[in-house]
Amino acid sequence: MRAAPAEPILYTGAFRALQLDLGSTPPFAAEQTTLGLSARAATVLSLLDGELRYALRMADGRRVHRLGATAHLHPLALTALLNHQWGRWLSAASAHLGMGTALTEGESSGAFGLWWSYGAALDIPLADPDAGSALWLGLVYENSGFSAAIEQSRVAAVSLRLGYRANGI
């Protein structure tokens, strides 16, 4: 006797994801590029949503490597209960806070220090997430600060994020 195929896990805001970010610092010059790779997981309604992230920022002949963790806060999480496409989009809107370590290379020498960031994001599914998994496209704004050894100023960036999310955790 053959086992029945498993039903897909419906989207409830809980997911596991791999994400790729590509962004720039306004005025969006090619020499101000940021590339990121992250693993992310969230519980039901995305009430707990965390991300481990590596990012490489290239600017003015320097490379800044960042490794850290980010917490996402979803102020509209309950709209996911509407079980409608707009509810999913609204519930995916998030504010985030992150921190970690940074290493800079280039110019005359390298430096090691800390970074912190805050920002906002909106992710939209490119396919029906109730199928068990889907690709998601996101728009991310991030404002980062660094310890004095890394950079003397804050850096704002806008990125596009492409992620593969599997429902459930």
C-alpha cells in the first residue's frame, strides 16, 4: 500500500529561508555596492524572526566584511490571519535591528570592529506560499553605524532581496 503524498505546509508566517541581497548607497553608484547572504527563521505569525547574515560592502577602494545577527519585528503580524494576499504582504513588513563584527580591507591597512544597524523591509511572495515554499522578493532599507576603527560615519543603503522560503520551522 502506498502512503498518501504529504500535504504542503500552509503559510502561517513561520518559515526557514536563504536570502541574497544586492544593494547600493545612494546615489546608487557602482563603486558603492553591498552584497549579502543570510539564513533566516521565523515562528508562527513571524513573532520571533531572526537572521544570521554576512555582507560585503565595497566602497572607495575598500571592502568591509560584516558578520552578525538581526532581529526582525513585524508590527502588522496579525494581518496574516486575514488569509488573503494583502494580509501576507502587510504581515511581511518589518523593522529590524542588527549588530555584529566588521573587518575592513583596503587602502593602507585593515581594521576590526563592531557594527550596528536599523532599518525596514517589505517582502512579497513571487508564488503562492501556501504551496509549501516560494521565492520572495524584498526591498530593504538599512542604516548602519560602525566603530571608529572601521568607518567614521553612518552608511545608508537600499537593497533588493531574493529569498527562498520553506514554510514551517
